[in-house]
Amino acid sequence: MPTKFTLIGSGLAGGVMAAFLGRRGYEVDLYERRPDPTAGNLVGGRSINLALSTRGIHALQQLGIADEVLRHAIPMRGRMIHDKSGALHFAPYDRDPEKCINSVGRGALNTATIEAAQRYPNVRVHFNHRCTGVDPGSATAQLLNLSTAQRLEASGDAIIGVDGAFSAVRRSMQRLDPFEYSQSYLAHGYKELTVPPAADGRWQMDKHALHIWPRRSFMMIALPNPDGSFTCTLFWEWEGPRSFATTNTSDDIRRFFDEEFPDAVPLMPALLEDFRENPTGSLVTIRCAPWHYRDKVALVGDAAHAVVPFYGQGMNAALEDCVVLDNCVQEFAGDRERAFAEYYRRRKENADALADLAVENFIEMRDKTASRLFRAKKKLDHFLEGVLPGIYLPLYTMVSFTRIPYAEAARRARWQDRIVYTTGSALLLGIVVMILASYL
């Protein structure tokens, strides 16, 4: 009798994980608290944009759905920096203009992954089911059918928690001994706003760029949507003289945006309404260990390692988790506990490295992207990549356009920086010595 997996959470990684397991011939029951997205139900409470790059594309390619997804994606080839003056500065992501990250709609991608899983007759998807608890020892999930208010249990050989940053599956594991858990919140929250299409349906800004308004301690970004709109996200302090806490009236909101984002305000006719009505979200990093319990439970994606969104890698890392776990389950088909342990060993260091990189990139995006020195450093990165092919790779390129493990990419970037700065310092010292010698 084939192994039966119970998956909790049918978000992007949940559908992909179910498809991988279904492809291997396992029995899969996937439970999701939201309604069926394939029936036109919107995924509420989260951004409709996602930045899909190499790691995520690779996972979708294994299931044969990458081309379908990318047909509806908008390639973004770099960052468009908006100064306070309204001046624009474009910074390409890579020296190769064909390398880009892709803005995709969450709903469309969620639908594609669920449909990929449902192609296998051994995969069953149950919507409107909320997980209320898990017994790790027996791999049993307690569920509430939100349509009928009926309570039920789902048992199998193993449970995989793909249920997000505030995972019910992980919460059940936190009662086990030993289990390490930590969460760290940024002092910033976020609020989503909208730039609608122009009257003729076209985008009001360059659609092939990720737009950034860097303002030192805070920033706003905008990603294009297929319907001609942009979803903007304001990342701002929770507390302080100028913050979400102190900006309440329409006059306060308008004054703040007129001062900080004067070129964006004319493009946002529903600014005041969006600001008042859209919720303010928090930004959390979650780490835990281990990601599995015996051969009974494993965690994937945000349930194991939630990261802040500033490298655009949260979804891509979750889909890469699915690839690695699928490989481990196949490699150790007769020993599921070893497969779960090996998956954790291969991914934990990389998830921790990504968490650090994401926080560092927030500082880079909000504080440094407006700097001429920063833009010069990026140009130097691309120059060195060109003259040292296969030897020098910028950190952003390694993270977004290769499948080099995150931890290895971070180590390699530090090594490259030491070499560049040491060489640069030596050259500068040599020039100074030569100038001084000419006067002696």
C-alpha cells in the first residue's frame, strides 16, 4: 500500500509539494482553510504580486508548468529608483538584460500549482478546512470544515506542514522536547496601495522595472500587474514622530506623501482610501529547529523559515524546499525519517543565510540605492562579472539567477568583496606612493 501524506496548507508551496508527491505515486490529502482559488476565489490578506526567479522557475519546470506561468508574468530587468526630485535612475539587475525577475499574480500562480497537483488521481484537495491541531506522534491532524462546522481527523503516514509563518503544524511541534523556535519583528510594518492603469489601460510607469522610492529609514516599492496596475507597498516605522502610529488624518497622510513621494501621488487617486482601509502588516523572521519529527512530520516554506520580503526570495525558497524534499524522499524511499533529516540538513543553513540576506537587503534598498557610490559599486560588479566570467558573480546574481545554495552565495560574496577591496586599496596605495615619489 503506498505511503499516505497529509499536507496542511495549499498555498504556492503546498500545491507544488502535493504535485511532487503525487507524481511519485504517493497518496496525498491536501487541506486548505481558504476557498478553492480555481473557482475564482481571491486569496485575501496578501499582496497580489510575487517575484518569481530562477529557483522557483526550476521547481515549476519539474512539474511542466513553468512556461504556462511565465506567459502571464511581467519581466522586471532592474530597479527604477525615484528621487524626491522626481529624477529616475535605472539600475539593471544583471549585465545580461535577459536575466530578470518576474512579477506574477499570486492568484494565477496558486491556481496553476493546485491544478498541477489535481492532475494526479492520487491527490485529493480539500478546501475550507482549517487545521486546529496536530498529534505528531500519530501523524493525525484535527480539522474544522468551515463550510459545515464539522470537526474531523485526517490520519496518514506523515504530515507535511506547508501552512505559513504562523503554522498550526509547527505550533504542535513546539511542545516537543527538544525544539528551538524564535521570531524577530522589524520595527517597520507595511501597507499596500495601488497605482491603477491609465485611462487607455496601459501602465503609468515602466512595467519592466521594480520601482523603489528609497528614503533612508523607510521606502515604498511598486510591482507591475498584468491588468496595467501596480501594487505599491509602503514600508514604514510602526512608531515614531513620522510613522504609522502618528499619521492618522487625511491631511497627515496627504502631507507625508506629497513631501516624500511627490511623483507618485498624481498616479494614486485612491491613496487616502487605500491608506485608511488596507490593513497594516508586520514583517517577521521565524527560525526553528528541527524541521521534522521522526518520520511523522516535516515543515516546508514559511512554516519552517519565514523571511522578510526584501530579496524577493520567500516564495522561491519555499519552492526550492519542495524540490529538495522531493529529492530526499526519492533518494531514501525506504527510510522516511532519514529523508526528512537529510532535507533539514541540506536546507537549514541556507534558510538561515537567506533570512540574514533579506534583512540586509532591506537596508540596502531603503538607504543605499539612491547613492551614487552604491550605483557605482553595482557597475563595478557587472564589469568584474564581464571580465572574470565564471569567477566573479555579484551576490544578487547568485541569489536570484542561479541555484547556488544561499549560504554558499553569501560566503562567496564576502570572499569576493575582500579580494576587491584589498586589491583596490593596494592599487590606491600604489598610486599615492608613485605620486609622492614624483615629488621627492
